[in-house]
Amino acid sequence: MSEFEVDLFVIGAGSGGVRAGRIAASHGARVMVAEEYRVGGTCVIRGCVPKKLLVYASHFAEDFEDAAGFGWSVGETRFDWARLIEAKDREIDRLNAAYIRNLERSGAKLEPMRAVIEGPHAVRLADGRLVTAGTILVATGGAPYIDPALPGRELAISSNEAFHLQRLPERIVVVGGGFIAVEFAGIFNGLGVETTILHRGDGLLRGFDEDLRHKLREEIEKKGIRVVLGDQPAEILKADEELVLRTAGGLEIEAGEVMIATGRLPNTAGLGLENAGVARDGAGAIVVDAYSRTNVPSIYAVGDVTNRVNLTPVAIREGHAFADTVFGGKKIAVDYAGIPKAVFSQPEIGSVGLTEAEALAEFPAVDIYRADFKPMKHTLSGRDERMLMKLVVDGTSQRVLGCHILGAGSAEMTQLVAIALKMGATKEDFDATMALHPTAAEELVTMRQPSMRHRR
């Protein structure tokens, strides 16, 4: 008989926590999971899933316009924000229920309340119960960050509130230049909202390939999104029925809403980590080793709360690896190389592997293959939108180091290209692959001559 009530106590029922709990239970562990909000985490409840549903909705205005070039006469169109949000909420409710069913079917016990660590093997539930556990896993994710020193910050919304607006504003300012900022800017713009992006950096999507960053700005400005770089909020004021955002650079921008999307922080406050002596870094993230173990042997952490690679599939992989390692008798460390990324901006972006700058820093010889073209659809639609594809290749071994795509379907393409890169495909392998015509993806196997050769 174990000295503990459960073998595993999971704090947080998001993507990583649910996967860890289910897999641990499948290995025979007695599992308890606590979640104070809704099962599914940020991605399912107020992140990737509802966001992509809104992205789909925001595309239809352009689709109606494009239809004319293909012989369709589209009559009057009207958009109802309330109906969209109602439909989105129904789908999130369905997913939440499915996550709960799957977790409970695995044998894990769900406690719908907050849990706080009281020691290396003890957790206190919000109803006062103390639960002892052989292992504790923290999987509480991250939370939007709004600078507490910003005057008027209480007037702003984050991505959390954006999913539940009672009405669409006529104008919005989105502050930030990362994934969330450019995605929501595209959503609001596509739904007819006058949209401004305000970002303190010199370009959007820091960390992505420079060609993609420049091309994205060019394309979203064509769509009517105003992009203000090198500036940041100084104050948000209430003015009659609207808000006024004053910037450090002296601008005054009127808007119905100001959305702050300047990043997320690990959600570690108030978890009782100090009660067990769990180490955190300067950003508040839980420090873990390659097997997601903290400095306290009985406590682990996965997902955004560790601030490693903050993507849903990564949290899922980390949770699975943790459960296999601790309860399945397999010592598994997650491989973080070659993780594909998608940004559901408009147009969307898919990226995997090294950027041109990263490759140049690591390899003495780098070849760049680049195609910039009008997609076939827009030869008839007349839309002024272009597509970009780029391969980064080791000039010595000819191994493909990176693939970066901007345009319709780029995320789907990138998922498949990621397999080839993981297997070590060379440019010759791409060249030897028969093209699938007519597709945009065929450009990936028909770019024969380098656009640029770097040698040092």
C-alpha cells in the first residue's frame, strides 16, 4: 500500500496536464487532476482553437469579393458578431466536455477547483482538503501580460477578453508584434474593423525569417492594416464612448478597444511553489531539466509554465514524455529541434528549421532558394496578394536547413515539410520529387537555381 493517496497530482488541465494525466493513468498510476477554470487549457478554451475559428470567419469578406472574378454574383452580405461568438462558444463547450470525458475515461479523477502546493508531496485543494501525492506535476500554462505601470491599463483588453466582446468596435489598436498581435489584427481587419498595430520593435514577428517578416508587413498593409513601429503606449484614456491611446512617440489614436498583446508570462503566482522550494527563473518560469523535473525530485512541470517552447504540441509532447518517463519505465527527453510553427495571420505563415540569419551564424556556406509569385487563384480574382516560399540550404552538404512560407495553405505545407527536414532531406531530394501541378507547393520542388549563395 502506497504511503500517498495518489501517485500523480496534476495542477492544471490544459493540453500538457491532460495528456500527462491520461498517459500516466494508462500506465497504472492513480491520478488526480485539479483545474480551477475549464478543462482544455488556453489552446482549447481561449487560444488556438477559438482564434482559428475567428480567422475562418474573417476570411469570408475577401472570399465574397474574389468570387466575382470567377463568375459569381454575390448579393448583399451582412456579418453578425454575436452569432459568431455564440457558435464559437458552442464548439468550445463541446471540446471542454470531450476533454473531461477522455480524462475521466482514462481513470484520472478531476477536481474542478484551484490547488496549491503545500510541500514536496502535498497539495491543498480550494475546498480545504489536503491530498498527498508521490509526484506532483505543474501544468498551469501562461497568462497575458499587461504592463502594470501603464496608465489606463484597466481600460485595455487582452486576447482573453477579445473572445468575449459584446460587440465589435469600429476601430481597434492592437499593441504588440508577435503571433497573437498579428493574428488578431487580421481577424478584426477581416471583419471590417479599422485596425492599427502598434509595436515598439522595428519589425513584426521577431525570431522569424527576415523575408517573411518584411513580406507580412507589406501584405497586411495592402489589406488596410496600419502598422506603427518603433513606438509604444504611454497612456490609455477614456474619451466619451471611445478610448484614446497616447504613445511615447506623441501619437494619439482613437479606438473603441485597445488590445494588449505584448506577450505572456508563466502562470506561477500563488501556486505555493515556495512551500516546496521549487526554483523559478527571472521571468517566473519553473526551472526544469531535460525530463521536466524541477530541483525538487518529486515535482515536475511541463508546458508554458516552464517557458521553453510555448506551443501546444510541445506541451502535449512534454506531458507524454513525462508520464512515460516517470510511470512507463521509459526515459524520454523531448527533442526541440525542427519544431514547425504557424502564424494564422492573413496571409498565414508556416516556418520550420533555421532562418537565413541563423544558418549564416552556424554554417560557412548557405544557399538560399526563393520564390515570390502571385497565387493562381488571384490571376482571376484580381487580388493584389503574393506568396513567398524560401528554402535555406547548407551549401556544403546540401541538407535543407529551413523552409519558410507565406501565403494560403502555408501551415499545412509546413507540417509535411517538417517531416522531410526531420529526416535530413537534401536539396537533391526535393529536386528529385515530382511536382504536383497545379499547386503552390510545387514551387518547393521546382526551385533549381539559388537566389543567393553565402560563403565565408
